[in-house]
Amino acid sequence: MSKQKTIKVVQIASPIGRQAYQRKCLIGLGLNKINRTRVLLYNDSIFGMVKKVKHLVKYEIMDKWWS
């Protein structure tokens, strides 16, 4: 496997009462319920979505895909 960075994203808050683009960012990241976790390949578009909803998620950038 190549040494691509990954980002681990965990949803920590609900999108209820938030603007529609924030709900769409969560769905785009594969999150829709609190405490759901996704490990995604790190790139600018994914990180941009994470930054849009940084108050609803916590994230960790990793060097390995299996951690």
C-alpha cells in the first residue's frame, strides 16, 4: 500500500438546526449519526469539507491507512 495520508473523522454533534450545506458536507463525508467514524484518503476537497463542519466533527490526520 502506498504511503498516502488518511484522515479519521468522527461526528460529535448533530446537524439539526444547522444550515443545509453543513448537513450536505456531513453526508459527503459519510457521516449522518453522532459517533460515526470514517477513515478517508486525505486530499484538499475532503479537508475542505471537514473545515466547513469542524464544530460538528473531530478529526485526526494519520500517515497510515490502518491506524
